[in-house]
Amino acid sequence: MDMDYIDIGVNLLDSSFEEDRDEVIDRAFNSNVQILINTSSSMEDSVRSLNLAKKYPSKIFTTAGIHPHNASTGDNSLKESLTRMLQNDCMVAIGECGLDYFRNLSPKDKQLSVFKTHLEVAKETGLPLFLHQRDAHEDFTNCLNEVLDSPIHGVAHCFTGNIDQMNAYLDMGLYIGITGWICDERRNADLIKAVKHLPLDKVLIETDSPYLIPRSLKNVRRNEPMNLSIIAEKLADEMGIEHSQLANQSVINSKKLFNLSI
Ligand SMILES: [Zn+2]
């Protein structure tokens, strides 16, 4: 039997999809990926993402928010504009937001203030957070705990850490988003150990297309949401469960976290 999936993290506005975006989307739907949640990384992006979602009602949903790389673009009206944007039904999460001290493409203090604005909006709207963190674990958890009460409603998107980091997120109430990182034998050792202890009711799957091409795909220039089953299969193997069980449960979890009424 064919299984259904929800890809909770795709970057369909990436320039690599400019030429054939609708075909990529159709290929995903024809590969049993029934729903796509598009990731926005700036306020400009959020508007484009909203327009894309409106073209595919109940099939494409989106986030709204500013990626830490773009934190410099956050202005004084951010809280208001974000809150207004999120009133659209197809906007199901706040983000991707968080902290990235690996590249520091925006200054730290700006990253911190823009992240906190997103957290305040989460507190006021009750919408889930789509979270990004790299090399900033301590500040990241401090910000979350400072603004929000546990359990925190959100997902640690593209989780690539070890079991201690995973458990810290689970303790906060977060869901864990697993990408094709799990398929990369050069750097997946910690993650594989961690997912063996990942509770089934906290797992979400995502391709993060066009990034993170699963390593088994050769001669491919970009990742696509149709490849989600490759990630699901590998993850199910490492968690020691049936592929169908993982697929079903991750769909249930996605619908619950993002309150998808479909
Ligand atoms: Zn990300």
C-alpha cells in the first residue's frame, strides 16, 4: 500500500525551483506527499509564500517569519506585520526563526531581538514555532524559556544534534524535525543514536528541499519534496519500526502541531 506523507519543511521559493516549481509540486503530490509546508525566511518571502499557498488550497501551507540570517531586515513594525500576516488560514507556523551563530550573517544582538519578537507573537497567537538553531544552543533555550511557558508549541526543524540536545528539546515540549541528514553516513552518527530514543509522538519529517539531498541519490542537483519517502524509510529503520508506522504517525503529528484541518 502506498503511504501518505507531509513534508513539514520545503523551500519552494528557492531560485533553483524558479523554472519548474509547479512540476516539482506536482511530482511531490504524485509521490504521496500530500501536504507541503513551505518555509519562509523573510517578510518578503512570507508574502510570496502566502501567494503560493493560495494557489494550492489545503495542499500547501506556509510559515511566516524571519530566518536568523536575515534578522537585520527586522524593523520596528515586525511584531505588527507578522501578527497581521499570520491571520491568513494557510499560515500555520511562525518562522523559520531562531539563532545561527555558525555564520552570524546578521549580528547577534539583532538575531536575539528578532527571535524574541517571534516568541512574543507565538505567545499572543498560540501558533506553533518553526525553529532554527545552529551553534547557539544556550542562548536559544534561554530565549525560549524566558518568553514562553513549557510545554513549548513548536518544532526544532532540521534537527542534527545528539541525544542530549534532543532530550533538552523534548523536555521543552518540542517536536523534532528529521531531514536527509540522517542519510549521510559522513555525519549522521550522533543523530542515529539519538533517534533510537525519539518518542513516536514527537517525530516529524522534512526534506528541506532543495537542500540536503539524500546521499543515495546520485547525480542530482537539488533535493525535491518527492524524495521524502527516502528519509522516512531510513528513519524508520533506525528507529526500529515499520515504515508505515512512521509515515502514519508523522502525519498525525504534523496535523496536530500545525492544526491542519484537512
Ligand atoms: Zn533552517
